[in-house]
Amino acid sequence: GDNKDPKPPGTPWPICQTPTNPLYSAGMRQQVYAQHAHRAGYRIVPRSPSYIDDMSRAQFCLAPTGGGHGKRQVLVARFGCIPVPITDHVLQPFEPELPWEEFSVPVLEADVPRMHDILAAITPDQVAKMQAALACASKHLWWSTLWGGIFGEDGRYDA
């Protein structure tokens, strides 16, 4: 929440440079960075000049809360990346009407250290099914009449 880079690897917790907003993302972004930023096959960075491309190419995208209810799960879903929300006790947009368990991989806050095992256990067949469900659900998550279309949407699928 303070827009500064994390401290170098191996630095004792907390890894944030300053405690500007200790409640930002419930500390989950920092936990994920500390546990997985240097893991092979993962791209976890404080910021990226290729944010849209990163989401479009990735199979799974972190979607934690921010200063409140996060919007990243909607954004990553629209770009075809399976959301990985880390938000204990927080319903996702339009849940339970939309079956988030069919197109996302919720990770409990306590399970962040083993998130890599959770994701690795998902089979290619399961990923394909999740991506198909995500392609349908994401149309209803993005309010193109309010935010504008990304892929030529006209608002007919807005929730």
C-alpha cells in the first residue's frame, strides 16, 4: 500500500519498506511475495510495465483484496487469467450467484505458504474447464456500460 519495492530477499518479516498501511490487502500480497516471488515458474513483481500482457499470458493470477474489496479478480478474469483470490471470509463479486469455485482457485490466508502445491495439483483438464467457465463468467463481471468495453462489449452481459 505504500508503492515502494519490498526489501531484498532474505530480509526478516515484514518485507515492506514502510508501514504506511499495514492493513492493505490484509498483508497477503506481502506474504505471497515473501513465500513465492523467487519460485521457479512464478512471476511476482511489485509492478510491471507489461501488466496487461502479463495477465493475458499467465494461467493463474493473484487476486487479493486491496484497501477494501479488490477488483483484480474481475480484471484478471476479463483477460482470461484464472483468479487466485486470497480473501478469507469475503464473497467475490456476485457470489453465490456466480459459481466462483468453477473458475477460480481460492486460497485461504493460512495456506499461502503452500499455494504452489495447491496450484500444482490442478490438472490440465481442470484448468481447461476452469478457463471455459471463466470465459463465460467474466463477461458478467465487467460492467462495460460503466467502464467501457475492452473487447468490444456492448453491455448486454453486464451483471
